[in-house]
Amino acid sequence: MPAVIVLGAQWGDEGKGKIIDACTPYAKHIVRAQGGNNAGHTIIIGEEEFKLHLTPSGILHPDTQCYIGAGTVLDLAVLLEEWKMLVSRGINLTGRLWISPHAHVIMPYHKLIDQLGEKRKGSQAIGTTGRGIGPCYADKINRIGLRIADLISPDVLKNRLKGILAIKNDELIRLYDAEPLSEETILDELLQLRDSVKSHIAPVDLLLDLGLKNHENILMEGAQGTFLDITSGTYPFVTSSNTSAAGICSGAEVGPTRITHTLGVFKAYTTRVGNGPFPTEVPDSESFLDHHKAREFGTTTGRKRRTGWFDVVMAQAAIRYNGIDSMALTKLDILDELETIKICTSYLIDGKAIVGLPVTPEEWEKVVPQYESLPGWKQSTADIQTIEELPKNARRYIARLEELCDITLTILSVGPARSQTIICQNPFFIQAVH
Ligand code: IMP
């Protein structure tokens, strides 16, 4: 019963969308388990580019069943816009896209509080996407969230919303000096949105379990990345969900004993959007890449991504936290022109090597990354079809990452197109099913 997790092993934007797309031909079921429309997956098929925020990337393969799992938070207006875009581009959603009734709904006050809260934090702002993710998860944990299941009956919804909105309006008025929101307007909008998604609500846990019992492959796609994890990430500069393998299991309601392989997606260098620690960051003025050529702007917010060298200390932690079995390495081609490529192999704090990762932002601030330098290959890798065709120094770079991280490369990406993906071993260890 193979269930494979594909997750980001850095700070998100590792190119998961493309790797998930490459793994989809081997899977019958694809589930997105956590996060919301803070995520953005870009998939390029021929001349077409798709940017998805909530719908599993697997939707672009016509024979898959796709699920938005219990651990997600959904802005229904955004979800419907995305569905409209997909349908207008010929993608059929009927009978193959399902939402868990356990998923939480991002409400208008969540977005407002996210944005007002960030402003209030001033220099301590996280740099959130402003999509209401944190406040929605906070209400979930505080047990004052609204779930997809709560939308089914207008009377139940009205009653729940009344109690919750009283608390939220209090927060808006007292804490943020903002205008209260109208219960009637929210209710009307929610019911309209509910009507459009109703036929897609289904018990995702049971459907996935049935798939497993039928020996059908399940691909569980992560959103964001390991170091944005609320528990193990660079707190407080993190997102509000568990982006780790364990969080993906919980969010998909698939038990960890069912997971047969966890594929970690690493970019050949490192990027991060938003604020927070980044030991191997290279200042923009000295950047080793051209942001436009490298497409290093956030899919969701359009923000320029911060960039730096590959960090083995963090990679080792990501492998530990998630139990990563093998590595997908993306965007190797972006390093094609470089004379020298650096890899961070350890951290010093106050002149002493540290074991594991720092904890507080203050400790992160003190990290002095230690590098080794490898020679670049100074030729294009964009058209290579096998690992053997790679220039010698590119193979050396990959082999060194494998050695330092003690992990095997199974997928390599050398450009945005589907054809620029080399699958040495697919994570299901089978022939494609469609
Ligand atoms: P939030 O998830 O909107 O609360 O933002 C918290 C932090 O996570 C910010 O630094 C965001 O830039 C970052 N973030 C959230 N989602 C993603 C993602 O999908 N890729 C990269 N960074 C993300």
C-alpha cells in the first residue's frame, strides 16, 4: 500500500510543484494536507504555466483523484477562483476533487487580523503572506474555528458564527481600533461560496483508506517547507502549520505507518521569502544569480526571494525531522555559469562548532557559517537527459551533497519544463500507472 510524501526540505519554494507533477504519473490519489493559499506551486506544461495555491498539483493529470485534506485552511473565494481558472483551461474537476469536512475556513476577520497584526508588530513582523493563515490556525487551536462541515446547515452556521464573531469583533475593535464586521454580510457570502463547493465535500479519510486497501498509490504533497514548520522551524519566523512529514500525515488523516517513502525536495542553493534567520544568505548586491532569470519571486506574493548557498547543517536537520528517504534536487541549472560554488558544512557560534541547530533568533544571529568551495562546471545542464551526461563538476557537486547529507539523489531538475526532469528512481518504485 504505497503512500509517498513529497515535502519541502528548506524554507518553501524548493520547486515541489514540479517534482509532485513528475511523481503524479505513478499515483492514483494526490492529497494536499496543510497550509492554505499562502502556498504557491508553479507547474509548466509545454507552453502553459499553472500557478496553484490550494488545489493539489496532481489535478493537471486527468486520471488522478485529488483531495484537500483535513489539516488545510481554505479561503473559499480563492479556491473557487482557482477552480474557475482550471475549468477555463480545460481541466475537469467533477468527480475527482474532494474537500475534507474537517478543513477550516479562512474568514474575512482572519485576513484583517493577519494584516493588522503584522503592522502592529512593526520591526518584529514575520513578513506573512497576509492571507489569514496564522489567525485561522490560532482559532482552530483555540477551538473557535469554523470548519467546512459547519457550512452545511445555514442554521448551525448562523448560530456558530454569531458566537465567534462577537469575540472577533471585540478583538478588531479593542486591539486594532478597526471597524466590526457584519454578521449578515459574512453569512450571505459564506452561504453562496458553500453552494459552489458543496458537491466536492467528501470524507477524504475514508476515500484515501479505500485507495490504500485497493493497493492504489497515494501521493501526499507538502506545502511550504521544513523550516517554516510551526514546531521545528525558525520560530517565530514560520508559518502556522506543521509542514513536516508528521504534519502531512495528520493533515491527510493517513497514519504514519502507511508511509512507504518520504522524498525531500531541496533547491541546489537556498531561498527564503519573509523575515527571519538565514545563515547562508548572500546580500542582493553580491548575489550569484539573476532573480529574473532564476524566477526567484514568490508565486503567492510576488516578493523577491532572499538567496544563499546550500546549507548542509539545515539539510541534515530536515532529513532528521522528516525521516527523508531520498532527495530531489531542483534548479541545478541556475548554478551553470558559476566559477565556484559554496556549500555550508557547519556552524560556529562564538568560535565554537555547534551540534544541531540554534533555537532562538538571537542564537541564529550569531551563526558564522563555514563553507567549502567546489569548482563550477560553466556549461549548460538545461538539456541533459541522464545523470551520466552531466558535466564532471556538476556530478561532483551532487555527489558531495549526497555524501554530506548522507542521502541519495533520486530526482534531478535542470529547468522549469516537464522534460527537464531526470527521474533516477521514482518514489513508488513502480512503472507509471497512467
Ligand atoms: P504565513 O504562512 O502567511 O503566516 O507566513 C509566515 C511565513 O511563511 C512568511 O515568512 C511567509 O513568507 C512564509 N511562507 C508561507 N507560505 C510560504 C510558501 O508557500 N513558500 C515560501 N514561504 C512561505
